[in-house]
Amino acid sequence: KGDTISQEPFAYAEPTGTSAIGSSWKVPLLLRSLDGGPTTRHLLEESTTSVPMDGVAVVNARGYGFYRTAYAADQLAQIASRLGELDELERAVLFTDTWASILVGKSDFADLLTLAKGLENLDEPAAWDVVAKALSLANRIVDDAGRDALAGAVQALWSPVFARLGWMPARGESTQAAELRALAIRQLGTLGRNEAIIAEAVTRFDAGDVSGDLADPIVAITMDQNRPGDVATCDQRRKEAATPQDEQRYLFAPAYSSDPAVVLEAYERAFSEVRTQDAPYLIGALMRSRVAGPQLWRSLSERWSDAIERFPDAAHVAMIASVMTFVADLQLAGDVRRFHEDHPVTMGQQTVAQVLDLMDLHVAVAQRTRSTLEVTLRAVAS
């Protein structure tokens, strides 16, 4: 049966002028059917063409093509059911392409989460990282009821991974398995609200068993519980840290708190106690807080001159890199853009422009998906 393939320019933002490279190209394609047969070569020269392909097809075979591929929802569902028949690069490209397609409104969260269900037995952090990124953005789009649905979706997607990998590494396991274990535990203990994972993470934190790949997830999960005394514990461990990695881990720990007061207190310390080479990066991390980030940014904009004078020029961009997470408030996003266009930094203003564009892109995703995302998440959990 013939399958239709079309091409169009891909961009995250609306073009501001006429393209210098046109809008149609000669695109070499490698196609293969998961039902068998040889990989076939095609040259896509027109805007739309039909190619003969039996069964479920992978358009970018082996992941070699320098183009994005967006499949129709029914095609993605078919591929998802046979995800193990793709090779690792094909899967990684499929997930990044689907995420890019969501960002520009060509696909939906449901498409990516359908694919994610097929990853259960695959230790491939590159693909799972895309899923984690999507769930993180979803957490900022939905309301409290939607976050309940998100917790169910996270449990459905990540619990099978944790059941397979557990807390302890297996003899001879790959580095990919270790990375995926840490990611699964973090997802389940934060967005997934898994009580058993939380309890174990807190127990390990209290025992000082904070090392290796699980160190950051353990600290993040524990700080998310807002227990009395944990901020002071992290500060003491920072002062007594034996390695720079441990010092940084505990310095940044307040950024994981879901208590706005903890986040804002750490922000104030960045202007007094924290070394100037570390403070801008701490401010940037704190600004990722869903519960306090916007308030922190308002404060920073009011003391911008002080921050610019106090901190190294090369680190100014780090303070505002997290504004890309401001997706819930259209007016705030506009204020952020106007302020940073009116107050350019000495070094890295081009990076600032890219951050602002990414913020606008995420806001647009939120505007498109907010009304349907909770339903999508509940469907994943069912």
C-alpha cells in the first residue's frame, strides 16, 4: 500500500523574513518496514509524494537522516507496539523528533507518552530523558488536579522500570542501567509521589547514604518533603563536604524544596553568604522552582543592577536561564521578555535571546494543551 510522505520547513518560531534556503529540498530517505524486507532508498523532491511500503514503516531508518520526522497518531501507535524492533539510535531519534513535533504543535503529549509505554524494558536514558523532560513541562502546565493525574501517569510509566532495576545495581550492569535507575527513582519520588520510594530516599538521606548515581535523586526527593531541619542538615553537610561535588550538591539542595520560603531564603543567601562564582548558578537553579520561581524573578529584576555589579559578567546569563520554565502566566512571560531585552547583559545576550524564545515556545505549548493535558495524563495511568 502506498504511504504519503510530505515535507515542510521546520522551525520553533515563526519566520521573521524570507528564507535564504527556500522551503523545499531534495531529501534522501531511508525507509524500512518492521515486517521485513530490505531498507529502501528514496529521494523526496516534491512537497508530497507516495512511496510503496508494506506494514509498519520507519521513515528515518538507522537514524541517519538530518531531518525531523512526524508520524500520524495511528502510525506512532503501531510503532510503539513494536518499539523493541527499532535500533537504539532509531528510538532516540524517534523520541526527540516526536518531542520537537509537540513543541511546534504538530503532535500531542499523548503521542510521546504512547511511545514511552514501549520503553519499559529498554535501558536507554537518551529516550527516557525526553519522556522526563515532557513530564516536567506537563507539571508546569497543569493545575493541582492535573498534578494528581500526572502522578498517576508517572507511576504507570516508571514503576515497571524501577521494578526491574531496583535500588541496588546488578553485577555487571551497564552504565545506562545505572543512569536510568537514578532517573526512575527521581521521577517516582518527586512527580510520582511514590510513598515507598520517598521513604527509602529519606532513610538513606538521614543515614548519610548519599553517594554515586543516586545522590542527587535522594537529596531532591528528601528536600521535596519539606521536613523541619533538612535545610540546616544540608548546610552543615555543605560546610563539611569532602569533595566539590558534595559541596555543590548541598548548596543547591534548597532548589528542590516545594516550600517557597525555603527557596526565597536561599536566594537571599546568594547575595550575602554564597561565593560570587557560585551565586548566579544557585539563583538560576532556584528560579526553576515551580512554586517560587516567578516571585524570585520579580525580586531579581528589582535588584538587577546589584546582581550585575556583584557577580562575574560571564555568569550573568546563568541567573536567568531558567525563565524558560515560566509557562503558566502569559503576562509574566511578556514582562520577562521586555525586561531582558531592555537590560542586555555584557556577555551572552544571544544566549539570553535563545532562552526567551524557548520560554515563548513553552508558553505556546501550555496554551495549546492546558485544556486537554489532564485527560491525556489520566489515560496513561488507566
